[in-house]
Amino acid sequence: MRGLPGTATLAVGALVLGSVEARGQLPVTGRSVSQLSWLDVEMQDLMAENGLRAGLLAVMHNGVIVYQRGFGYYDSGENTPIPENALVRIASCTKAYTGAAIQKLASEGVISLEDHVFDLGQAGGGLLPHDPYPSLGDSRLRDVRVRHLLTHTGGWNRATAGDLTYEECQIAGDMGVTSPPGRNNTMRWILGRPLQFSPGMTPCGSAENPRGCYSNIGFLACGLIVEEVTGTGLVTYLRQNILTPNMWIPSTDLRQGRTFRADQPTREAWYDGGQNWCCFENECPGLRCSILVDAPYGSWDHEARVGQGGLVVSSTTMLELLKRYYVGAFSQQIGVPVSEPVNGSHGGALAGVNCRAWQRDDGTNVFVWFNQRNGDEDGDNYASLLAENIDAGLTAQTNWPTLAVDGFWVEPGTPAATYFGSYTVPFRGIPWAVGQMSDGSRANLKPGNYTYAGTISTKMRIRSPLGLARIGGP
């Protein structure tokens, strides 16, 4: 079996503990921002009250990331503070990225939001060629259109039918394939099942605010549509069209999430999600789905969730999405480009993940993440509670900082193998830092003299926000 959290030893360079402001508080990483120090208190209090051991909070105001901090620990052994620029699974917040891809394809005329999703023999066909297994489970599947996927009105209801995208052992057994069965087989199997309501209906929500019924299936299909019509993997399409290096979003910070810890990048945080049955026949000894594993590392095929909940990003990447695209859940406008501040929100929840990203019409965008789950993405949970706790304070904030705190950090000195590039554990020396960054990176040089006489071919923005930094030869 591959390494599980806490079993792998990763070289992260010299470890420098973040600030611990009082006995018993969690370590804090990232640059301290005096004007927003009350956010530190809110995070520490909520995490202490709920036994949370890892969290991130980042705030953008008027297009500038002015607050980005990590709370708690990067590893299950609690030896290393979580860096403020950690990479993390964002669960269903992924849907806003997939929505942006769908909206761009629609704006370019490649698809229409009125297109039928599935080619099931209806007049005009559909976008996806998947054959239902073992046969068509509901004739109403012919009526599902792209806009229904965005608004959770495609006819699937997770609350009553369960989340069919997680029935991987059942799907593999029924179809006679190796578990996990992958996205295409999962989609075929789902097409052989009945819908819970007619496409376009809004049976959930309340009488005052009727809406569709939350389901992962719609955005599973959206991801498949992007790949079907472009011939490009979804993550590649996002990197080339939605959040690109020209927008100062490096590919290192927008990733396909991986199931197993051994396959994850060094900066990715650990996930505390209890145990569940392993669904990987080739990774777990014994019969399929009969071996317990740490749930975030093998109880589902994370790669197969790329369109619905599989992305791994940094706080910076999430805030940059909020600046550029609408993220409101259940809205047909999800993923539409924005040119001025809006109100929108999307949550995410997986075993080992609870997060929320929200936009405010006063120009403030916020992302909060924890490495434990309680509740679903569209209900009450740790992230929504933090949002409630800080909302009034954000409204009352008048003395906003203006210094950008995002980007990789570099300190002078003999190049050394440090892998976080965070404020607390920066890259050491420009030669090493350049090798760790990709096009679109922002590099913050801490004050001092840097020895470097080479050529930098990577597209990056270099700045020295804290004081004079000199770059010269030996």
C-alpha cells in the first residue's frame, strides 16, 4: 500500500515555528498583519473550540491579497506548522472552476447552455457519447441540458438517492471492471439509474427560495464535457484559459489532486478524515472494499473527481478565481467573468476537508479551509461558522492594509533545499528558488544581498516588499 499521512518523511528545509501568541495556541505562519490581527484571534478561537489542528485563512481587498496565514500543522505528527501557501484539496469549491470552463466555452460558441448533455438517441443528439449501463435508466435523461448541470436541476438528488459518484465498489462490481471504475464508467452506470425529479424542476430549498437539489453528478458531467469538446484535460484547460500564468497564477498552484500521499506535492497539507473502506483493488490487500484505510487516502478515487471536487490549489489561487469569476452555488451564472465586486459563495466538504470561498460586494473576497469535515458543503459547518463570525468585522473594517502578502518568499544565503517558499520557511537563495517556481510566479525577496549571475527564463514577478534586496554576481 502507498504511504499514508504521517508515514512519509519529507525534507522541508530548516523548520521555523510560526508565531505562538499564547500558551496552548496553535502555531501561525505567514506575515503578521496588524490591522487584521483580529482575524488571527477568530481562527484560533474557533479551532480551539472545535479541536481543529490545521487551517488556512486568506483575504483579498480591492484586488490585493492583504492577509494570508496558516494555523496549526502541516503533518499528522504535528512537527511542522502548515505554511500559509499550502496546497489543499478544495472539494466542491472545484465546481466554480469547472463552471468557469463551461461558461467560457459557451461564450465562444463551442457549446450552448441549452445543449442536451447526453447523446441518447434524441433529435439533435447530445454532447457526451456515454452509453448507459446496462440500459437507459430514465427517459428523462434525454432532457438534461448544460444549464441544468450548473444549477443542480438535472434531476439527481443526493439527499434521497445518495451520492452515486462514490459508489465505486458497487459500480465496478456491477460492470465487471477493476475498482475504482473511473469517470467514464461511473457516468455510464449513473445513466442506467432513475432520476429523482424531472430536469429543470426546483424541488429543494424552501418555498421562499426554491432551488435544485445538490448533486455531484452535474459537475462530473461538466468536466467530461470540457474534455470531450476541447480534447484537453480539464486541469490543462483551466491553466491555459481560466487562471493562466499571464494572470500570475503558476501551474504549481492549480493542480489535479492525487489520491495517495506519496503522489502529492510537498506543499500539500495533510487531511484528517477518519477511516473508511479502500476502493483500490491494486493498492489494498484482500477483497475489494474490505480493508479500512485513512479515508482521504484511498476510500475514493480522487483523480476521478477532477470536475466535481478534485482540484488542489493554494489560497492565492482561490482568491484570484474569486476576483475574476462568479462562484455562487446553484446559480446559472457560476463561472461567469466579473468586472466589479459581487456577492457569491461556494462551500466544499470531503473527509479531511471543510472550506468556503466567498465574494462580498464591498470588494472583499475570503477563503477559509480546515482539514476536518463536519457537515456538507451547502450546510452548517466549521467554514460557514467562521464566515458568520468574521462577516460583521469585515464590514466594519476601515483601515485596510495595502501591502500584498501573497507569492513565494525568498531569503538570501547559500542555496538550500527548502520546499515551501512560504514567509516562514522561504526558499534559500535565488538559484534554488528559480528552480522551484514556474511561469506566472510572484517572488518576494526578503531584504539582503543575493548572489546570482545566471539567466532567469521563467516568467515571474520579482518584488521586495519589506526592504531593499540587491541581486548581483559573486
